[in-house]
Amino acid sequence: MIRSLLGLVLLYFFVLSPTEAQQTRHTTVEIRGEKFFINGKPTYEKRKWKKHQIEGLLMNSRMVQGIFDDMNTRTVSRWKYPDTGHWDANRNTDEFIQHMETWRNHGLLSFTINLQGGSPEGYSREQPWHNSAFTRHGELIPAYMKRLERILDRADELGMVPMVGFFYFGQDERLEDEIAVKRAVRNATQWLHAKGYRNVLIEINNESNVRYDHEILQPGRVHELIELAQSIEKDGYRFYVSTSYGGGFIPLPNVVQSADYLLLHGNGVSDPNRIVSMVKETRAVEGYTPKPIVFNEDDHFDFDKEWNNFIAAVSAYASWGYFDFRMKDEGFEEGYQSVPVDWSIGSERKKGFFDLLKTITGRE
């Protein structure tokens, strides 16, 4: 009983505060067939590149650590900044926001951010750190949501469309049971509505077919959470919702039929021709109807080459998302997933992506 009353109090002050919900918003995303529209106009309007249609796509980058923190006192020292020797979650969000306009000016319209982050090491076997915007009962943690609000507010001002992920494997076990998972989906979706966002896409979980503890977050049932989030409306509006799978995996019919847009990952796909075939196979899944196909994670680069995974996705009329992490013995400037993060376009790899992005989207 006490826990329920506390949840209602938190929901009011951090979710349903009426003065916050009435603020003016600037950006609205819409899906029409296979195209994304922002404020009534197709993205990259009238743009073609090397005969490939760019209009309607949503180029993105995996920036999941924008609200990262570590509540495990035994592991938090791993993320210390090289210049100060300690970790600072607010500094991380501050610096994320400082660079958003630069990303946008290069043609980046979207980024994935996640309420449970992603591996701060890039790839990890174990995840002893505790990074979750949810309590074990599925309530929202105010400090996380405040950082997220700052990022989403800036995205709204810039005309960007963030993909807000709710769960990440290795952290989903922070929620005690399926009831808590459903409560978390309701609370996060209601929070987005209460803040008045219309520029946000929802990704229920990152790579639903990889090591999730809760059955409802696994491939056979994840569509239930997609439909749960879709069922939550405010003033006749609901969010567009999807989920993703691991690299090279083709979405299953239950998600293809339920999701508003389809998420693919190019991790492990070293042949760009396979990227093209993945898109074709996705469009052939049972129950498919025209809807956007978006790669929102791919750790392949070769941006100086005539044929790479980015270009291959574009050739098949699919959006593409850059995923970069700090590899062994690399410097602080590398990667957008490895914590602490340098959010600038400060490495040759990052410059390669943003230069090609600028060329393809016509922002030169």
C-alpha cells in the first residue's frame, strides 16, 4: 500500500505535473508509408544522392549513454574522466547537449538513447554496473528523467527525432518481475506524453533476441509491450513504437505486424550486400505493410569507400545508424558508446561518418 502511494506521488510530481505538460513544443514526427515526416514535411525533402532517394529517411547515431550513471559503488570508478579522475553524470549530459546542434547541422536527424543505456565498454560479457532509470518496481528515477528531459527538450528545439529505448539486456534484471516491466513501460510512455513530446519514437528494448531475463522482453512476446505502449494515448495522440534485434537478424512476423517502423542492426554484417538483402527479406516477412526500415546500430565504417554498409542501406531505401565504441588502446576521443564519452566529432572515424552523412543528406 505504501509503495503504491509513493508511486502515485512520484507520478504526479515527476510525470503529471500540469504546468510542465503545457509547455510549447516545436517538432512533430509522422510516419506516412515508408517515409518519416517532420512538421508536415518529408525529411531531407526532395533530396537524391547518386540516384538514391534520401527524402523520407531518418539518419541516426547510437548515442545511448546520454543519461548514463552507475549506482554500483564498486564499478563507478571505471568511468572516471581523464581530466578530473572522477565520473560526473551531469557533465556527461551537459556535453551531449552541447554537441547536438553540430550533429544536426551535418544532417543527423535522430539518435538512439536508452533508459538503461548500453554496454559502456562497447561489448561486454558481464554487466556488474547498475545503470537504469527504473526502480526494481518499474517506477521512474527522477534524476535520470531530468537528464533525459534536457536532451529531449533540446532535440525538440533542433527539429530532431530521438528514438527512446526503454530496456537493455544486462540491466533488465534490475526490474523484479513482469509486472514491474509493464509498469515501467506505462510510466515511461506516460512521462513522454505528460511532457508533451511529439518528436519521439519508442524502442521497447535493444536487441530483444539477446539475453533478456524477462520473457515479455524476448522475441516471442515483445510485441505485447509494443502494443501496450501504442495503447497509451493523450489527446488522441500515441507514439510510434518498435523494437530491435541483434546484428543480421530479420524481424519476426509478430513484430513486423505490430510495430510502426522496423529496426535492423548491421553488427556482424561485414558484406554491404548483406545489408541490402536484409532490407529485402524484411519487406518479405509475413504481414509486412509499407513502413520505414531503420538500421539504428551498425559498427561498420569504411566511409571513404564507394560501397559500405551506410551506402548499401541507402541504396535499399533504409535509414542507417552509426554505432561506434572505444576500441582497445584507443584514446578518449573515440566512440560514442564507451563511457566516459567524448560527444564531439573529434576522431577520424567520427569525422568519416559525419562527412559522408553531410554529403548524402545534402548539408554540404
